[in-house]
Amino acid sequence: GENVEQHPSTLSVQEGDSAVIKCTYSDSASNYFPWYKQELGKRPQLIIDIRSNVGEKKDQRIAVTLNKTAKHFSLHITETQPEDSAVYFCAASTGANNLFFGTGTRLTVIP
Amino acid sequence: EAGVAQSPRYKIIEKRQSVAFWCNPISGHATLYWYQQILGQGPKLLIQFQNNGVVDDSQLPKDRFSAERLKGVDSTLKIQPAKLEDSAVYLCAGGSGTSWETQYFGPGTRLLVL
């Protein structure tokens, strides 16, 4: 099955700085890559996703890049704010809607 | 937000006891998923339903876990008997059933097995 690795496991940034989280996947058939944000004790919520037919997608301060050849994708958050503090999970799917999640990155934005 | 409902929110049981969780996805969502999220890890898929049929249960420990979605709407997940390592948050998610669907998660049930 698919194996998704995520780095770093923890990340601290100053407010206003950028944060980058990276994931790699093993199954070349994977073609859908969502990112979820999970605040403490709450449900995972989709923040952005990308399909394999594009290399980059942006939504305000959040962007995701995909390199299919290298089988890795990254989440970029610019101008970080304290409310961005949470655990972020990447995931990969072959399109059968079976998501394989990474192990998560705990992001702390220091005011 | 209105969306996926789960109950109970918390459950504490002793090992070897049985427990059941309930999920009601967003109206009209054809697919329903049960995930297990162990503390400090990402969610791991246990079972996927499309309407009332099982699509994928390859990661479900079938000797102790069972799930059903009889009418294609709400679903129950049961553990019998529970083990200490079953302590986790059990998340239910629903989706439209189309390719590359967004999965909407419920608040989860936090299970502690003593």
C-alpha cells in the first residue's frame, strides 16, 4: 500500500515568517494530495488539496506544490499567524478515495 | 459547523469489554469512512463504505472490529473485545462518492481502554 512520510514532526516559527512542511509518497499511482489542519481536540479540516495534473495551487496565504517525478509535495504557509498553530497532516490517494495520512507536523507560531 | 455527527464523544472501558460508536454523515454523502487515530499519529483507515456496501476493509482487524452501514446512511463501529492498544480517537468521515472527493470529518470518539 501507499506510504506517506512527513517532515518535520515539529516546527516553530515567528509570527509573520513562512512555514514549509514536506511529504513524500511511495505509490506512483497516487494522484490526489489533500492537506488537513487539526487543532487540539478537534476534527481534521481540509485546508487545501492538489491533483496530479497540476504542479502548484495557491489559496491566499497557503500554497501546495507537487513534484510527481520525485514523489513529493509540500505545504507552504506565508505570513504565519498564531491561529495557524495546529497539527498539519498531508495525505495521498490513488483516486479510490482511500486516504493515506502522514504522521503530522505540529506547527507553533510564536507571537 | 453542521456536518458529520458522532457519538459518544468519550468512552472509557476496561479491556475485554465491548464498545460501539455511531456516525451520521452529511446528508447525501455516499461514502463513509472510519479512521483510527492513535495519539501522535495520522488517521489510519479502518473501513470504507460506498452507500451500504464495503469498498475497503483491508486494514480492519476483523477478529475484534466490525462495522455496518445497513441503510447507507448512518454507521456503527464495534470493538469486541477491546484491547489496551485500541485506545485512540475514532474518526468518521463522509464524502460525496465522486473521484477526488473532499472528506468531511466528524468530531471523533475518544476511547480509553484500561
